[in-house]
Amino acid sequence: MDTEMSSNTNDGETSAVSMTKLRTLRAQLSVLHRADGSVALQQGGTVVWAAVYGPGDSTASKRLNDRAFIDVLFKPKVSRPANDIGATKENVSPLLRGTCESMVDIRRHPRTLIELVVQELTDDGGLRAVCLTAGCLALLDAGIPMTAVFCGVSVALMPDDRLVLDPPLKEQKMATALFTFALKSAESEVEMISCDTNGRFQFDDFKRAVSLAIEAAAEVFLFYREMMQRKLSLG
Amino acid sequence: MASPADLLRVCDPGEYYRSFLERDLLPDGRATSEFRPLSLQLGVISSAYGSAMVRQGGACVVVSVQPEVSVPIDGSGFIVVNVDSSLDATDASLSMQAQLEDTVACLHSLIDDDAIVNRKSLVVVAEKIAWTLYVEVLVLSVDGGLTDATVSALVGALADLRLPSISLKDEATDDDRPFELSKAALVISDARHRLELVDYPVSSTFVFHKATCADGDAKKRKRAVMRCICDPSEQLLALMTGACNVVVGRQGQVYRVNRGGGGEGVSISTLDTVVSLAAKRQQSVELVIEQALRMRAD
């Protein structure tokens, strides 16, 4: 099921419009047949694949008696050594793992393993946020019980104090700070549950970015609804 | 015979902590807005050019810095961090491993953003000589507060660092031949100088607790106050998911706001409280570091 949500952004240029709109979202569910759930997600120029395996059997080291063990594996396009200072910037695993552990109903499947693998294919800005979105879509495709849905949104702070929503890589490189948010939607209310930042900023900039992200997330959740309706052939 | 309180702590930690948090207190006697005391000692490793040991609450971390001469790339030197923990891989709980991972990410982020030291200032001779600082972080014990203690120890060690003055023996302007560090003759003087620190970033960790409402009124529950708990202990960290780590510097400069996921959303007003607490903490920790530097100089 291929669904496209268009928005009138021009992917590369900086204009007043690009400040408040997400880039075009396109996704295809169940792309990997061996996985329990998978998605190929494209947001602007950034392309990410995510796959979910589980809930299934695990080794003793990954078995918890009262809840499911969530293992998140992020695969960058180019692997770098652990000591590489630049590499940890793009590592979405801790952010995604923490978010999944709160959003997935882990108490329902104790002593099992839920594995989420996210593969970076192209990074054209906002990679971590796109990985978060892909993670949720893959979990939904796999039918894993969740307490709420979540998505990722990235906001860049430019040197002239302007905020750019979902920046392409060119703009992201010029930014003084990049914020990645994970937002959840429960009972039609959007809240920010996780965040990570790169760069330096004033707290007021962060607050503005949170508000912008919460507004933008509504679009992504609408996209989820469309995707799931198509998948389950409803309306 | 264990006291009822100890039994409650083992059987139902949530209820145990809730009884304290409802009164804005923690079991060790401090208020939820108080941090555990920080003790900082500089120059603890005499063989290192710079070192610091920080004890915050139950976390004890030692950081040592060894400078090496290298060739600059893109007009800046390098800082390489290696974290060695005494926590046995099998013993360390998930929560501790996650903390360690977060600490490393935090350090990398601070170095990459030139928050403590501007790596360009590590260049001694343009395009020829620069310092590479090898930072060894040794984690001795953890009871929450790992990131906080490690960041303060790193700042302390870099503040304590005394670099020798070096220069090239013959400043030959033979630019056609490529510069080879191994063949260069260096003059190393006994004079030592300190690094100019750009800022004194301080890390603070918080967890959140939503005050429960006795009645089932959903609207009231939503408006229920979100309590910020400063500097949680290990057990509290494992109990409450969604710890928030904030690194602030002087004059409201924020370097990192990280929250790795928690069931409850965090509102702007909660973050306001968090950042103001973190800013106050930054001021008090900066004083501690400056005092330690003065004592070292004596």
C-alpha cells in the first residue's frame, strides 16, 4: 500500500513556506515479507526502512520476567567506530528504545523479545525523526499492541533565530541547533514524550520548537490514519 | 527484623516512593528540588596532565586527560573520549547500561559542540601541530547521577589540564615539502599553560512523577501537577522511566535537553521548572570548580 501525502514544500530552498510545513511523506507497509511488520518510509529526501520481529523467543540475556524486551538496532548507511564523536549524533537507538518502551504495551508479552531494526538508506536531513516515525509505522504494521502512537519531528534553529521544521540536509548543516522530538497522540491530544538536541541554544528557542513540533505532528498522525485505513481496507 | 518501611520498599517500591513524593520529599531526607552534594577534587592522578574526581550522590567518576601531539585537521585539534567502567557487563542492570550509553552520548555531544573547549584553540602551529587530548573516564560507582558526575569531572579535568608549551625547532618556510610530524624537531619547554575554557557546562538529571488524583475525574487528572524530582537515585531511576537530562552553561546557554522516552508527555511548564533548576545548579557547580582551581593553584 503506497500512500503519498503531499505538502507544498520545495525540498531544497529556504522560503517562508518551508518553515512551517513537513516535507512530503510517502510510505509503503509490509515491504519485507519475512518480518512481522515493516515499512519503507520517505520524508522529503530522507529514506528509511524499518522492520519489526516479534513478540518472539529470546535468549536468556534478553528475557525479562514481567515485560517484553525491546531491542532496537539502528543501522547507519556507513558504520563508524564507537569512539567517533560524530556518529553518536545520528544514533537513534536510545531515543527510539526509550520511546518504544513507553508506547508499546510491554506488560502484555512477558519473557518475549520485540526486535525493531531501522536501516538508513538516504539521509537528507531529520534522519532521527524519520527513524522514529518509521519505527511506529513498522510496529503498527506488525500489529504490536501499543498504548499510544508516536512520531518523530525535527526542528532546526538557524543562526538568525529562525526555526525550520523538518529541514533538508543542506539547511540542517547550517543550523546552530537541531532538535529531534518524539510526540505521542492519545485521545487526540499530542504531547512531547522524548527529545534530543544537538548544538547550543537558549531555552526559549527550545520552547518555540516544541510548539512547532506539536502542531506539525498532527499531520503525521493523520497520515498514519490514512495508511492504516488503506491497509485494513476501511473507508 | 526489617522495618515495615524496608519491606514496603522491596514489595511495592512505587507506593513507597509515592508516600515521600506526595510531600515533595525523598527517602534520603532531601527535598525533591535539592541535588545531592557534589565533591570535586582536581589533580588526583599525578601522572596525568589534568585530572579530576567527582563524587555526586552515589556516583564516583575519575577523568584524566593525556595530551598528545598530532597534526590538525580543518584547523582544529581533537578530543578522544574513552569510558571505562568497573561495572561488570553481566551485573550491570539495563538501567545502568542505558545510563552509561547516555553519558557517552552526552560527552560526545558536548565535545562536538565545542561546549567546554574550542578544539580550534588546540592548534599550536597552524596546519602543523595541534594537541589531541585523550580523555579517560573511569566510572567507579553509580547510584544515579552518572551523567552529572561525569560531565563535571570532564570540565574539572580540562580546567585542571596544564599543557606544555611546544614550538617547531626550525620554522622553515619550505612549503613545497609536505609536513611530516615524525620527522619534525619540536622544542618542549617546561612552562605549562592552562586551557581557556569556553564555558562550564553542568549536567542535571530529573525524573517526573504525576501526582495521582483520588477521584476518577479525567479532566482533573490531566491538570494534575507533574512533579520534578532532581538527581534521582538508582532505584528511583529504574522505577520511573523517562529521565530527563539537561546540560546548561552560563547565561542560559543550553547544550542538551534529552529525554529518552516516558509514558507521560512533558509539558512546557514542567520543562520551565526543569531548566530553572538546572541553571541554579550550574551556578553552584561552577563555584565549586572555581574554588577547586584556586586550591590547586595554592
